[in-house]
Amino acid sequence: MLEGSVRRSGDRVRISGKLIEATTGAHLWADRFDSQLSDIFDLQDQVTGSVIGALVPQLERAEIERAKRKPTENLQAYDYYLRALSSFYQFTREQNIEALRLTRLAVEIDPGLAAAYALGAYCCLQRKVFGWTVDADQERDETRRLARRAIELDKEDPTVLVRVGQAIAGVLYELDEGTTLVFQAHELNSNLAVARYSIGWEHIRRGNVEEGLKQFHAGVRLSPMDPFLFLMQTGIAFAHFLTDRYEDGSSWAKLAVLHRPNYLNAQFILAACHAMSGRVEEAGVIGARLIEARPAVRLSTLVPKLARFYQPKPLEKITIACRIMGLPPNCMRLFGKC
């Protein structure tokens, strides 16, 4: 249930709203919006976007719980898809494998379910982001196959487009195509927070850090309970790192680490902000954890990949932070685009 009020004073207007779960009375979301009366239509769009951003994750979670309650042997394709989504959102290696298994079951029942193919490609991206890749060549081939099939089946679903676009960019390194799909998803649904996250990274890749920061903040505002909130918080932290606002960067990185401790990119940018702000000892502690978690990663193989995403100045700054935090030149876990 959505309830709230509209108040006017002269040429200013204030809209207050809150979203309530009707069965329990629990408050899911609340916000306040102020504007000039002349900007009332922009204000209306802000309110609509915020309400939708708060509502969609709740509906998705409710559908996941509904699917879990059904007997496994009676699940249909969409139920398998929702169960896969639930596993995906656990952000663990084991549940990633389970999510892939469930997407395969879903498309066995319904070969035309584009969302399941897109989620399968997304699982491959998740494996790469969290360092769970076993066979890189095989997983690139699987990502390509799943992504192409999802697009063949549905070019109008923004969730399909954004997942496929991110997978194509992040796993296959086909940045132009991946970014184009993400922007198409944004055009179809401007309230899709995860699309704002990808658009923010694209701005940073082009050197437009402040514009990227705006997109990350827009994603947080649109979906404050999003399962991918830690990604947007990490993006904000990285934007602050690039603009020498290290304390702000540390604060946002800490939030990301709190939400998702096993997301090492958030830990890296926290250490990088500490390193550049003079907190060398704290940076070194995190750096040691990163080396322990990723001992096989080599700078010689990472730099060419990072160079596809970042311009020389950000790359130089990242390298300096690595040295300060104590990462040896032949064993670094640099901050990469995910």
C-alpha cells in the first residue's frame, strides 16, 4: 500500500510517501521530495521512479518465496527460473553452480524462456567477478551461447538486455555491444537500477567520473534494497578514489564490504583509499588478505585487460595504490570492471 501527502507553500511543493506491506504493516520504503511548482512533472517522475525501485525487489522476493514453497517435482519453467534467481543472489560458489543447474532445467521445460538464458549468462559473469572461474575458455563460450540465445528470443525485456549486456562486456570484453544493450535496457526502463550501475561505469571508462558518480547514486536512490547495492556502493567509492576524495571513498567502500564481504573489489578499493590517504598500515592488512585470496593473479596478465576499460591516468593511480598497500608487482589483485 502506498500512502503519503502533498503540501504546498507558495511556489514550492513537498510530496511525502511511504510504501507499507499491507499484511504486516511493515514499512518498506519512505522518502520526501521537494521542488518548485514549475517543476511538478519532474517531481512526479522522481516519485514514480523511487516507488517502482522500492516495489520491484519486494515483488521479486515474494515470487521467489512462493516458488520455494511449491513441491520441487511440480515446479514449472518459471519456478525453476525463480529458484535459480534466489540461488544467484546468495553470491556463493556453490549457489552459483546451483543457479546454473536450475536455469538449464528451466530451458529444458521452456526453450523459449529468454530470462533463463540471460540469467545463465549472468551466472558466468558472477563466476568471473568473484573469482570462481574454472575453465575461462569454456565459460566464455557458454556466456556467448546463452547471451546470443537470450537476445534472439527477446529484444524487448530490459532485464534480459541488461544482464546479457553486462555479461558480454564483462566476460567477452565486447564493450561496445554490451554497453549498447545496457543503454537499450535503460531506455525501456529508466528505473532499472542495475542499468544505472553499468552506465556509471561506462562514463568512468570514458573519463566522465562525476557523471558516473551521478548514475551510481541514481541506482542507490531507485533501489535502496537492491541485491546489487554493494556494486553501486563500490562504484561510488571508486569514483571518489579517482577524484582524490579518499575519506568519502573509504566510507562507501566500507558499506560495500559490509553488504558483501566476499566481493574483493570492494575490499581493494577500500585498501586503495586508505593507501592514498596515508593509512598505510590499514591498507597493508587488506592487501595481505587480497594476496591470500588471489595468489595466482599476475599484473602482467591483468594490465592489458584493465587497459581495455580504463584510461592511463586511472591505471597509474591504481598501480600506485597497489604499491603503497604492499602488493608485489608480480602478484596483484587490481580493481577491475565487473
